[in-house]
Amino acid sequence: AYATAPGLVGTGDSRFYLHAAQTLRDTGHLLNPDGTPYRYWPPLYPVLLRGCGTLAGVRALHGLCLMGSLVLWGWLSRQLLPARRAGVLPWLLALSTPWLLVSKFVWAESGFLLLFGAYAVLLFHGLRTARLGWWGAATAIGFLLPLQRTLGLFLLAGVGAGLLVGEWYRLPLRHRWLLALHLALSSTG
């Protein structure tokens, strides 16, 4: 709320996102301001914006996404870090320049932070338990990451490479199968 109190700020990207959301609402098609098909950015953010209706709705969407991502990263930090550090991490994230900056602009990053946090938590559960449900949920969220931001594809590639190099030989056969299937299906987004 602090960063967006004076209002949201738009950039060239924002104009394309908002226009695509409006044309999706009006015509059922994602279009650029010049009327050409919306192809240069992933489609998920304009789809989310379509449901917001106003800039106040966009502000609420960003707030919910950022709060959700802080809860997810806070939970994961409690699983992986000593208690003192785990308690500080959500505050460091909430007050960090990246978190404050992305909440100020009409950009796809707030939703991406939520998806990435959810992906990390679900992948953590999948690696710890090998339950098909966790892997399925991580795969679904992983599929959405590149549809929210192109960076999601590179994030998935990095996670995949890290897991294949660092964990593959330690994993039981069932885990290997789940990991390979997860990486293959997630990257199709």
C-alpha cells in the first residue's frame, strides 16, 4: 500500500498489457494498441487484468499477489533457515526495492512473484515426499510461469539443470520419473 499510495504508474509495457486486457474484454482477442495480435509478451497478465476492471482492481491484484508471495516465501524460509533468519526474510523481501518497485507499476512481476513462490513451495514438497499431487501442482504452476513472464522459461531451465545435476543421482527411480515428467510438462507452457 505504501508504494502505491500515490497511484500506479504506467510504462510502455503497461499500455500494451492494459490494451490487451481491454480488447480481450471487448472482443475476446488479445490485441496491441495498433490492432495487431498481442504476441510480444506472455498472455496471462492481460487475462488477469481483464478481470480487474479498474486501476483500483489492478492495485488490489498486485497487493494480493505480493502478500501471497510473502506468505509462501516466509513459509519456505521457516522450513530451510534457522528461526531468527526465517523470521527476518519476509520483512527483508517486503521492504526490498524489487518488491516495492513491482507493486508500483502495472507490470506482470507481482503475479510472477506469487507463481514463483508457489512453484518453490510445491517443488519443495514434491522433492521431500514424492507424492504425485505435489508434483502435479508444481507442474501446473510451472506451466503458468512462462505464460506470465518470459523469464519463467529461463527459471524453469535453471531449476531443471540444477535438479538434474545436483539431485538426479540421489533420487530414487520414482522421484527421477516424476522429476523428468515435471520438467517436460512444465516447459511446454
